[in-house]
Amino acid sequence: MLNQIVLVALGGAIGSVGRQLVNLGAARLFGPGLPLGTFTVNLVGAFAMGVFIELLARRLGGSAELRVFVATGIIGGFTTFSSFALDTAVLWERGEAATAFAYVAGTLILGFGALFAGLALARHFA
């Protein structure tokens, strides 16, 4: 268990630094008007997760250590959207379309609701 936590932490550090570099590069190239860094990170991360998970299943032997280091650590540290996309795809491929839809809708609606609730709470006490 501790071994997997260390692998996630190391991978997460790599992914988080990558995310910051993409955000800085996008802001430098395109300005701060649109969150193009986040947009790029989400798309690249989701694509990378798809490629990695398929390769892990078919060619890399399904190693739990490799999965937590790369998928949870590096790619998850780069963007949690990739994990969200993978979870949704797993539900969909299991034939649980209604659950996948509810998961996406619930995550978006409740996620935005939680964000605005947090903003309101912090503003109330600020």
C-alpha cells in the first residue's frame, strides 16, 4: 500500500508540473483571456489516459504499480478530467449508459454547485 502511495505521489508531482508548464505556455502564447491551458490539458490528458489504459490492458501486462504511477499519478496529476473521462467510458462500455449519463450530469451540476457554494461561503466570511 505504501509503495503505491509513493508511486502516486511521484507521478502526481510530474503531472502537476506538466500542467503548470502547459498553463504558463498557453497564457504566454495566447494571453490570459481564455483558459486554453486547462482546455489543452484536459484534452491531452483524456487522450493520454485512453492510450495508456489500452496499452496497459493489451501490451504492458496490467501492472498495478505501473497503472497507479502513470494513470493515477502522472496523468491524474496532469488533469483529473482524464480520470473522469475514463470512469465515464468504463460505465458506458459496461452497458450502463444511464449511469454514465447520471455520473456526467451529476458531476457537472453538483460540481458547479459546490464551487459556487464555496465561493459564497468564503465571500461571506471575507
